[in-house]
Amino acid sequence: MRNSGEPNYLKSFIMFPKTRNIETAFQHVRQFTLVIVVGSLLLNGFVTWQCYKVTTRAQATVYVLNSGKALEALAADRKENIPVEARDQIRTFHLLFFNLDPDERQIISTITRSLYLADASAKRLYDNLKESGYYAGIISGNISQEVVVDSIRLEMNSYPWYFRCYATEKVIRPSSLVTRNLLTEGWLRMISRSDNNPHGFLIERWNILDNRDIKVSAR
């Protein structure tokens, strides 16, 4: 009995290209799928990174209220600002402690604010000056006192940080102007920030090294 249809070898020859086409198509689909997955991961990573940058930038933006107006400012890591804030603390303390007018309320107000920035060494000097009649003499003699901070040397190799403040003090009397050299030293340590001490530093072991007259002129 004769076989009807095509021979077996011919059938195999016809099916082999079809199988090869299916495998090639599967490889193309797999490669295309892999490209889509990798592209999606890269796009997702890029979007996530951009969102992180935007969030970080937004968190670093703060608004300061000044005279009813909101001013935009950038927040920075405190470590970057420590030397700047420390010098400003030292400068502010000296201005508050030494800038005086012949007004008892003004003297008490500025001295009180300065004492929040320093330890008992500043309070001890204030008490000594008060007991000696220094502030009473300023009031009765209509004397003003002004200080200009020339420079501040801050050594941050060891903690607490040692500093020296170089300043010029002017004592303005009704008939004369006395210029004095002012050199002080002390140590600075970090404490919690507060309304009375916004920088969060405390001046310790504060001491006046030099406060001699360098010039006297008539007015």
C-alpha cells in the first residue's frame, strides 16, 4: 500500500525553518522586553533622584519674617557656619558689654543681654565695676562708651575653643575723647540655642588682658 502525502524527510525540512523562526522571534521579544525593563529602571531612578534633589532644596529653604515681610533664605549645615557664628557671638558679647550710654536702663538692658552669652566670669567683672561706681560715674558724668571690634582670633584645634578679641574702646566725655586698647581672651563651648543665646555658644573664663589709654584728645 502506497503512502499518500509528503515523505518524512520533506516534512522535517519544511518544519525546521518554522521552528527557527519561532526561536528568533522569541529572542527578539526577550531582548525587547529586557530593553523596556532596563529603560524603566533607569527612568525610575532618574525621577527618584530628581525628586530627592527638589525635596532637599525645598528643605534647605527657610523663610525669615522681617517687619512683616517673608524673606527667603537658605539653611546650611551648622558645621559649615561654626567659625562665622562663633566670631559673631564674641563680637556681639563685646558690643553689648562695652557699648554704654549715660542711661541706667540702657546699661542694665545691654549688660543683662550680654551675660546670657557668657559664664560667671563676665558677671564677676560686672559686679566689680558696679561696686567700684564705674556705671554710676558714666551716668553722672554723661559719658558714652563705644567699642569697635577690630579682629577675632579663634583657635579651633582643641575644644573648648580659645579666642582673643582685639578691639578699640572710645570713652566720650563732655570735654574729651579717650581711646583705649581693648584685648580680651576666653574660651567658647557649644550649648543649646535659645532666644537669649541664638548662636548656642557660651563664653567661659573671660578675661581682659589690656585696657590702657592710647590716645586722649580734647573735644
